[in-house]
Amino acid sequence: MSINWNILSDQINISNNIVLSTHINPDGDGLGSELAMFYYLKSIGKKCRIINISNHSEKYNFIDKDSNIEVYNPSEHSYWIKNCDCALIFDIGNHSRLGEISKILSDSRHVKKFSIDHHPSNSRFFDVNFLDIAAPATGFLVWKFFKSINLHLDLKIAEPLYAALITDTGSFRYNSTSPDSHLMAKEILETGLKPYDVFSKIYEQRTISQVRLMGSVIDSLEIFDEFASIKISSKMMYDCQAKLEDVDGFTDFARSIKGVEVSFMISELSDNKFRINFRSRGKYIINDIAEHYGGGGHKFAAGATVNGSSFTEIELNILKMLKEKKESLCQ
């Protein structure tokens, strides 16, 4: 898909104060994209801040060595966001995933709102959507923008870009991985970046608490024909002394089981509030189920947050929708 990056470049040139942000519970793609852009904007003398609605997993701290990422605080950030010139929002899917930051931007007529994303969206929230659903990662689109302005990558920008690329391509395993994904990786590695250093910091930092939780997760695993379900209660988290970020990768683990086409994980956040993660091998599209719960994502990787429900109700409803999908394929 052809994107006119001149629009973004022109807006950056006329903007003095720029806010960057990504979705709640940010992943490597959202974080890497905003950090790479942040370092570029700083290099050309722009005043910019990264303000996210929620904190990120500690495993990504290595791409933010200078602690440039701020977590939204109304008293500290509302006025600044409302009065900045431009907002660059990465990997968002739906603007509601910005939380209260979305309302501030919506109420401000002054701020120009730009989305850089590879998630399906028909949102009119943004003034301009730089959208390419065929892109393997939002970080890939940031790289394409840098190429359009002939920016020579340095190691500081390359590291978060590589984190973005490998997290959303599954380290180049997913079918979204394109020939240009490897071209992007080639240019990044030419800066001197060591790929294993990035990979190990993201994927090989399991804590004892996470390993204990994995044991409990395996005990809770249920298989319903082609579908695998995991339920993680607050008690399980407490007993294992685990944090919410420790559940990362569990849905992928369940999907890897022979015969499983779709896995979903229901994590209890608080009383009657749950987070759902979905993964599919590709036989079944699952982001429409996430959208049913007010979430979203890619066709084969999506998520949502549910209020006022229970493990049993959520699981039964999801299984019902998945079985309907299976029946429609058999017709």
C-alpha cells in the first residue's frame, strides 16, 4: 500500500510540541515504534514526550534506557497533551485503547492527530491514518517513513525498531513476514545491532514466578475439539507471586499444542473484570470475537477486556462463537 509520508513530514516540520503514545498494556511493537520516532524527533530538535496510558513490561526497559516513557498522570500530563501541536499514535487499532488520553485529544481542537498502524480500522478519530494492514508491524511503517526522508539509522533508533519487528512477526515466523521485513532487518543489523541481544532480553527473561504460574496454567488448560482454553484467577497469580505481565506467551503456548487451531486465555484482573487474549493458527479469524467484547487486533491475534462477567460465562460464549465458525466452514 502506498502511503504519502510527506504529509507526516510536513506536520512534524511545523510542530513544536509533539506527544507520542500507544495502546494500553503496550507491546514491543507499540513501544519500539514510539521510541524510534522519539529518538528521531529529538535528533531534529523537536520537543516531544512519550506518554502512555499504562505501564509496560519490565522486559522492554532495555529499549528505554533513559526512561523517556512516561505513564499518564492527569495533573502532570493533561494540560501538556491538550496544548501540544501534534499527536502521533502508534499501533492503536481503536482509539479507545488510549484510555483517558483519547478523550483529551478528542476535546482538543488544536492538536493534529495522526495514527500509524497496521491494524484494521475505520476510525474517523484521527485527522490522518497512515494505515497498511499488510505491514508486518507498525515499526515497519516507522522504518518506511524513515526511508522516505532518507534517514540513516543509528543504533539508538535501530534497537527499538528491531524489537518492534521481531515481536509482531514472531521472530519472522508469522505469515505476515514479508521479503521487506528481512530487508528492514538487514538495514538494522548493518548498524551493528546484535540480534540475539534483543531476542534474549524479550523472550529469555522468565522469572521463577512466571514458571510457577505456567505450571498452574497447564493444570487449568482445557481442550474443546480444536479450541484450547486457559483461565488464570487472581488467586493463581497471588499464590505464584506473579504479575499480569507474567502471562505473556501463555496463549501462544496453548496454540502450539497439536490439533489446536485457536487458543484463548481469560485472566482475572479484579472482581468481575477480565482480560481475554486470542491466538489462531489461521484456520479461524478471531478478531471479530475480540470486537464482540469491545476489543480488537489482527485476524489471528487479538484481545479484549470484559467487565461484569465470569470465567464460565466468557468461556461458554467464546466456545459458542468458535463452534459457529467451525460449523460455517463445514457447510
